[in-house]
Amino acid sequence: MRASRALGWLAAAMLVTIVLLMSFGLPEDAPKREATGTVPTGGGTITFEIDRDEPRNPTGNRFTGERFEKALNVTLNSVVFRSADQDLTTAGTYIEMTSRLAEPVLLGLAVLAVRNRVKR
């Protein structure tokens, strides 16, 4: 019941999450949105179809400052049960779901340990 252990494990879990997201979770580029539409000859209603590409796994340098910043944003949001609204690959989605389950538990254990220590 030591807060330092729970915070240490939380920091380790966050570090692993950041490395995994930088390696496999963040797409190479943001998926592009494309809108196509048709205009009737006599005027009237325009119909648009908006398509979005699937996120692709990165092929080049995966460990850049920009990717680190995105991975850190996703990880910090996952600690407090929030979604980062970041486009992720399939692996990244599973990594985020796992971190959104495990990391708040570790944070809660740290809070309980501090509470128990202060309560004495």
C-alpha cells in the first residue's frame, strides 16, 4: 500500500503505452477526407458523399517529436478515462483501450495509498 509503488507502476505503464503508440498505434498520416458531390443541371439539392481513408501503419521513422507529442496526448487522456479523439490504427485502438483500463486503476491505487497514509 505504498503510493510510490503505484505511481512508479503508473509511470512505467504510461511509458510503455507511449512507446507502443509511437511504434504501432499512430497512423503515418492523418486520414484524408474527400467530399464528392453532384449538382443537378436544373439546380436543386446538392448531394455530398464524404469518404475517409483508413489509418495506415507508419513505414518510415516512427520515433519523432511530433509522434511523441501525439502519443503523450493520447496516454495522458487515457489516464483520466478520456478519449483523445486521435485517429489511431487498429493496434492503436486496442493499446488505448488497454491503457484506459489499467492506468486509472494504478492512479486510484496511488490515491488510496496516500489517503490511507494521511488518515493515520
